[in-house]
Amino acid sequence: MNRIKEVLNGKGIKQIWLAEKLGKSYNMVNGYVQNRQQPRLEVLFAIAEILSVEVKDLIKETNQSNVRRTKTTPTA
């Protein structure tokens, strides 16, 4: 999950502007903003550079209690 929508709103930037700067379609950027799809790592770095933020500012932290962990049993 990403925080692109929150960062855009906080900076007063429109999705269409970001799409033009990225060289992507509005629909692609809208998919990122609505978290229907996640940008590739290179695109995430480009978005951070364009918006003058750190990449970590674009990523939602996960709550570790919500992350499923599988137990592994040692094999002999």
C-alpha cells in the first residue's frame, strides 16, 4: 500500500500533473493513487523525486500484528 494520495493532497498537486511529469497516463497514476495497483520500484523513486519527498514517505508502514507469520519447524 502507498501514500501517494496523501502526499499529493498535502502538497496540493493534481494527479494529471504527476502523470505528465512521469510520462504515464492519468489512468495509470490514478491506479497508484487509489491503491488498485502499486508502482514498480523505479517509478516509486521517480514519484518521490518529482514530489521532493523521501521514498519512505510514499509507503504505508504495516502493523506487524496484522502480518501473518508462519512457523517453521526444523527438519532433521
